[in-house]
Amino acid sequence: MKGYTENSIIVEGNVKKIFNLSNNISKWPQLFTEYEKVDILEEKDGYIKFRLTKFPNQKGEVKSWVSERYIDKDNLTAKAKRLDPLYPFTYMHINWKYEVLPQNTGVLMKWIQEFELDEKCSWSSYRMESYLNHSTRIQMKAVKEAIEKELAATSKEWNYD
């Protein structure tokens, strides 16, 4: 029951600033619409372990899990995996990649998710892929808008027009 998703969006701005903002885990509640809070559990150069907590769903249930992330600023990549609880997965690996588009027309931000569902999960891989594709696209748009807004606000500090 392995699954795979790949989604991307173009973000306008400086690639290093986009990379740094989107990988600043402590800011995720301001970048993503689904996360209520984040708790940093461990942090050292290029590595962060954290707990994400989502907003309560319509039933009032709160989902939370611990993940770890390796951030490679030189290669503009971040690799993450879900640690605990793993369910409904046996594993969930997430890779983020950033690429400056030709003529500096934007930055392609790509998120790849590879996973395998626990055999006790009632969802099929296809259903999970559909769910992840849908929610990832919503979140990528929110992250793009939040980053572009922040970059525009900070660049106005230097705008003398």
C-alpha cells in the first residue's frame, strides 16, 4: 500500500529567503492554515525535531505528531519524516526542493511525499494520495501567499518610490 505525491507551486522572491522562511518551523502556524501550534523538541545545525498540532477537526479531534527534518541550505532541500505516531502510516517521508526558474521568474517549490499505509488503515493508497494532493495544494497556496506577503512587507522598507 505504498503511495506517492508530488506537488509544486511558483513563489515570487529571493530563493534563499523563500527557503529560510518556509523551513522556519516555528513560523509554520503563521504560514500554514492547518497547524495550530508547533513545539520545537530538539534543534541543531541543519536538524530539527518538532511536534505539530493541527486545529481541531469538525468532530473536535486534535491530531498531533512528531517529525524530524534535515535542512540543507546549500542544496536548497529539506528531508523530513514522521516519527510518532506513525499511524496511519508505516512510514511518511517528505522532500522539499527549491529551484530558481529561468530568468529569475520565480522559485519552483516542490513537495514530494512518499509513504506506506499501515495495514490496519481503512484507507487505500489512492484515497490517501487524493487527500494529500488536495490538502497539500491548499497548504502550498497558503505558504506561497504568506511568504510573498512577508517578502513584500520587508522589501518596502527599502523602497524609496
